[in-house]
Amino acid sequence: MPATLEVKCTDGSCTLDMFELHYTYDMPDDVGVTDFTCPYCGETETLEAIEL
């Protein structure tokens, strides 16, 4: 099964609480939360991976 990454935006003015990224098998192993931006506010620095 390809990797799944759950991410939250910690920007106080952003109303998006979390989103989930579903990778394909072609996604490089070193891809992480720092490679993405919030789909709502567009910030990168405020994203954090949700650890279950």
C-alpha cells in the first residue's frame, strides 16, 4: 500500500484543520511534509505531520 501522510496547518488564521496526502508508488521515499503547501492558505512553514 502506498504511503499516506496526515497534515495539519498551525496557522492561527487558517480555518483548515487537517488534510491527507495519498501517494502513488512512484513518490520518492524522501518526500515529506516540507515538500507541500497548505491547500487553503498557501503557507509551507505552518504545516506539521500528524503522528498517530
